[in-house]
Amino acid sequence: MRILYLLLLLGCLGPAYAQRVIELTSAPTPPGITWNTPEKQYFTPMWQTEVITNVSKPSLTVYLPDPAIANGTALIIAPGGGFHALSINSEGHWVADWCVKNGIAAFVLKYRLVPTGEDGVMEFQQGVANQQKFMESVGPIIPLAIADGKAAIEYVRSHAAEFGVKPNRIGIMGFSAGGTLVGGAVYDHTAANRPDFAAPIYSALQPGDATKVPDDAMPLFIAVTSDDVFGFQKQSTELYNKWNAAGKPVELHIYEKGGHGFGAKKQNLPSDKWLDAFGAWLDSYGWLKNYRDLNHNGKKDVYEDAAQPIDKRIDDLLSQMTLEEKAGQLFINGVGVNKDGSIGFDPSKVEGFAAFRPAAVDNINKLKMTHFNVWQIPADPAIMARWNNNLQKAAEKTRLGIPVTIASDPRNHFSNQIFSMAASGFSQWPECPGFAAIGDQNLMRRFADIVRQEYTAIGIRESLHPQIDLATEPRWPRISGNFSEDAHLTAKMVTAYIEGLQGKDLRQGVACMTKHFPGGGPQNEGLDPHFPFHKGQIYPGNNFDYHLIPFEAAFKAGTAAIMPYYGIPMGQTDEDVAMSFNKTIITKLLREKYNYDGVVCTDWGLISDNKAPTFTWPARAWGVEHLSEVERVKKAIDAGVDQFGGESLPQHVVQLVKEGQLSEIRIDQSVRRLLRQKFQLGLFDDPYVDESEVAAIVGNPAFQKEADVAQRRSITLLKNPKNALPLKSSKLKIYVKNVRPEIAALYGTIVDSPQAADIAVIRLSTPWIPVETDIPFAQGFHHGDLDFKGKDLQDVLDLCKAVPTIVDIYLDRPAVFPEINAAARAVLANYGASDAALLDVIFGKAKPEGKLPFELPSSMEAVCRQKTDVPYDSEKPLYPFGFGLGYK
């Protein structure tokens, strides 16, 4: 902390809006500091104002505005007084009075002061003449006062709902010595105690490295006079210059006259106007309004009025939108998240394959898009929250201020399949087949509720899940993302899933985009229609309607959106084209039969090819490959879809309307659905998240403890002759393969060879064979045969022969393993579980509860002979659907 100078303030008398006094918990007072004189409030003739001295316990006096004018902004007010006194009126209560009249919740801070005798002001006046002695008296107090200021910010933020304030609208104002507290919070803060704006008023000190402007610097309002007797106009100017040079928002007012300590006094001098200027500054950010002036016209439009019915708000906004703005709503695409929370295009700050994609803010400004999905995000989820807030601020500055909707694939599963994001930072649960294996709707609902809390904490408000396809073709690579091959079990689980994730009120929920209508499970030979080597979606068992049962449950649960799949429903409709281009599927079945009026969004990449130097991944425009991009857009909209996933092509919609090929009325239908979802989510009223709360919510230990229990419960015991499990002894010599030795060592003695072991534990995964293709993404899909072959098989059999072996198989698809099953001492299956979860089950610290959510075939011949669209129909399965043993 660098001292530039210090001091006091002046004041007069009392407030009208005091509500209550809250004692703060702050940094403890060191043993060497004691207050022998009690706290005292008195009028000092020397300063001609009311002061408080000998504050030993920090507190906040709360002033709340009339709810009718409350705007959600909060201001913590730190009076000055040279750390010997607090000028409690003109720099405290009177400022609070101004705040509540302007709809601001005010909190006057009494921070700890230098212990003095009966007249602290007199001691200050006597001591300030000797600067060295003076600094010796205030030096130990300053860190305590700064801590009190940060504690005040953190308290108000953590009780924001109670006070009716928004956690991202909390500022601090400090006068003279109180400006020291402002500087302490401005230069050095956590997410919990970072002010959203700050106002150093003739500030005495600037703690921290005054040459280093923080990367997350907040807006500053600075006021001082040219005739400040302590020369604080110099450091006020220096502070302005540093903030301005760093490109950070700052406003400086230097009044010709007013002296030091003008506060809220009326002196008939130029400084009398500073509060008016402060109010105008707040208003420029929208912090004085009790609504968000999204179109910047200075009045509350119907769409900005939270009290209006949603349909009226939509009507009003639609009437103000240009065709280009409407077209932008019809596209959602993936974007990168900068590792520092900034939003500008900078590939060096983005992890993963989104690094060179256009930044979201550029798509907002250039293409009028307001929907984005995120893939890889920074390891610290709080950075994602910061990125969301920065992006929402950018969206708020656009012509109509339409907020952004952020979507995501699943992030809360233990394993990192290609179809879900790594659960880094988030609670890690079994994959959806594991929940189906447990079959507990309450657990499913609880999981989804925790996902809701973690998503909303960082700004994700739309889930590109649940996936409720049926696993009737065991070779399909996407089985790990759905629940089961049984339609009724899947329907039961998806009901609870949507209820938990969307919540009772979408304003606190996450909009579910349930996929893939009308069920993507029956892929011919399991070949996925992400890629041109697919062979269509087939129904040899005439079982099309069976795959609709889970979607009927999703409709009943109120899913906010639906995503059709890529596949072609061969021979099921009047034309063999992919689902999103198929009017029979989207309009006749989804819209008309099921009367579904939510958002319908295509799966990603149906319109344009993904071209790279070494390969081209063609658009998933199956059945309409011959159409141009513009023609594909028209066909999908004519079919009944509202939004295009993985595309950024609003110009095609604009062209179609201007050429008369599509009516603007038809575009309005889709835009209305998309806007309705934003209004239901509450994004127009408050799209921001509380960055300080992220660490307490995302992946917190209590959530992970529940997830750990679920991992263990989901494990399915398939073979256990003579009650071989659970193992009883902790003195066993254990050989492990594909198990972390340091984890296994907690359960026994780890040995290096099977021959030295009493027991072996090996973890396997369902086999797969990549399709030969030049598309790299396709090479990661788990296609192909399900059985163990060649050396892979022989190695396991040799181990089983050498030592009694416990085999655990991860079932991202139904594995075929009759030889291993026969040779193993015991067999378990998991759907995403840690080594610790498995070993807890093996050693009896937890019980396996899972029942197979799909059958396990006995051979690849049986797999090939079964019907693609029919559940549990393979001949003589090794283990049937619903099988699972338990411990006695």
C-alpha cells in the first residue's frame, strides 16, 4: 500500500431513512490495539459537524428505498475523518438520504478508528502536524479499516436478495480517509468483495501498486475541488489518468471551489452539484432505473417492463426489430471463452477447437446473433461467469439490448465422452445410463437440480440435453448419452430430469433442449448420421411409435425446446430426407399431433460444409445434398424449425424474405418462440450472474459427495459366484490394470505382477473400431463391433488364468464379452465411475444397486440379427435388460 496523504471531513446532521444496524464480521483486531474509551457521537465545534469516534466494532446502517422506486443498486458509504473520527452526516447519512430518494439502497459504514480519548477530533488536529507520529497512530488501523470495507461489500452481496439489490450493482463510495477503503477494494479484491463501481471522493490514500490498474478494473467516479487544502486534486487526477490510459471506464469532476470535506453540504459553491453529476453517471450505466433501458430511449418500453405479460412484451419488441435482427435470432453457434473472461477475439486466450472461431461479441454486433453454445471453458468456472457478464454487457449496448442465451452440452458426468464436456470444476456423476440403472426418479431430479444450480451460477441458461433416444441398436456410438433401450424407463427418467433442470420457474431454471426427436437410436448398423457414411434410420420391427414414448413424457414435463436428429427416417414419411428438413416429422407430427409450440432447433451443421485444408466435413443435409445453402434454410423453415444449430448464416434468411420466398410473418413465428424463451428465463430483466457465488456452488464438496454416492449406486454386479464379493480383507496383495495404484493402495498391498497377487482388478471399456474416414471428429466416435478380439481378449484371459480376477467394464455401449465373463472371478459394469467408487463396491464399503439399462448380447452374430428399432430382442443375451445382483 502506498500512502499519498490522508484526512478528514465535515458534516452536519441526521437521516430519515435508517432501517437497522448490522454488525460486521471482519478481520480480527491485533492484540496490541485496544479501545479504552467507548464509541461516542457528538458535535465538534472544531469541524462544525456531528462525528463518531472510537469505533471498535464495524457496522452498517441500512437505508432502503421505497420498493416502488428501488432500482437494485446498492452503495456502501465510508465517511472520512482522518481515521480518528467519522463525519457521519454530510459524508454518511445525508448521502444515504440522497440514495434512497433515487432508489438506491444505502449502507453507511462505521469502520474501525484509532483509539482516542474523549475528543478524537482534537487528537487528530494535534497529531496531524507531526506526520511521522500521525502515521504511527493510523498505520495499524488502516488495514483493519480496509478489511471492514471489503467485509461490507461481501455482506451486502451475500444478502443481496434480502435487501432487494442486484449482486452485480454494488458500489462503494469513500470520502477522504474513507477513500482509503475504496482504494483497498479497487486494487485488491476477490469476487466476493469486488465492488461493481467505486467513487473515491477527495480520496486520501491509494492502496496497492498505483501504477498497476487491475485487469478487472471497475468504473470509477472521482470528484474533488481545485481548492482542496490537502492537495488531493493531484492524486485524483493521477488516478483518472491511469484508469484512462488503461482503457478502463472513469469519470473525473474537479470543481473550482468547495474545499475539502464538501460532502453533501450545501455551500452555494460549484461542488454543491457533485451528487447531481454522480447521479447522471450512475444513470448512464442504467443503475438509477428500476428497469433496463435496453433500447436507450430514456423511457420504459413495454418489452422492458417486467410487470407486463410476456406476450405483450414480445409484441412490443417484435414491432421494433429489423429483419436483420430477427434473422439473427434464428442461429446458434459455438464460441470460445477467453481464459481471462474478456470477450474480444484472441485465439491465444481460448482452449480447444473454438479458438479460431469468431468471438461471440463479433457475432452479436455483425450478425445480430444472441444465442451461443460453449464447449471448452476455463478450468476456473468463475471465469466463465465473468465472461458471461461481460458478454451480456456488450449485448446490452446493442440497439435493442437483446440479452444472450448461453447453451451447453452435458458437463456433469465422470467420463469425458466426445458428446459431453469435461466435468472440470463441476460435480461428477455417472452418465445417464447409470441413472437408469439406479432407476430412482428422486435422485434423477436431484442431479438435474444440482446441474441447474451449477449452470445458472456461471450463466448457462439452456441445456443441449437431455438425450432420450433409445438404445435399441447396441452399435450406435451415442448410447452413453441416453438412458436405456426401454421407452418407459426412459420416460420416467426424463420427466424427473426436466423437472429438476427447468425448475418450477424458468427464471431460476435452465431451458431444456430435449433431443433427438423422434428418437435417433435405430441407426442402420449403428452408423451415426453425423457423417456421410451413415446408412439411414430404419424400422424393421415397425416400432417407430415406441421411440416417441419418451418424447411424450418430455412434452408433458414442459421441455422448453426440441432438437431433431440428423437421420433420415427411411420409408416412414412421404420423402426420405433428414428430420429437420422433413415437414411430416416437424409440422405434422411434432407441431400438429403433439401440439408442440416450443422452440425447435436443428442439430449442429445442417446447412454449410466444414472445410479444412485436409478434409471436408459435409453439411448434414441428408436427402437434400443437392440444394444450395439458401435452399436448405428455406426447406428447414418450411418444415417447421425455428433455429439452426451450429450455423451463423442470418443473411440467408434475409435474402429469402427480401426475395419473397419466405414471409416475414413466418419468421416472426419462430422469433416469437425464441424471444418467449428469453423472457421466461428472465434474461431481459437480469442476465447477469454473481461471480462471487461461483466457488460456493460449482462443484462444491456437498454436491460431489452426492455424486460419489450415485457413482457407487449405479455400478452393476453381473457375476458373483459363491459371494466372491465383497472382498473382506484389507491385507490382500492386489494386482491392478487400468486402475490408479495410489488409489488401490488404500485397499490392500499393490504388487507388480499377477503371480505375486492374491487378486487382480482390471478395468475395461466396451471395444470399438473407428470408421475409416478423413474426418478427424468421426475417428473419435465409438463405432464398430462390441466384442473383445485378438490380443486384447487374450491378455484379459491370461490374467484371469494367472490370478482370480475381478473385471469391471465401462458400458458406453453394450459390450459383448462371453469369454471374459466365463473366466473372471467376478464381473461388474459401470457407466462412469471413479476407481475409488469401484473399489468401494469391491471391498464392501458401498453396495452395487444398478440394474442393466440395456441387455448385453452374447455374440456379434446376435447383434447383427436383432432388429434395429426393437428393444431387448437379441438371441440368448449374456445378461438381460434389468439384470443386476446385490450383496447379501
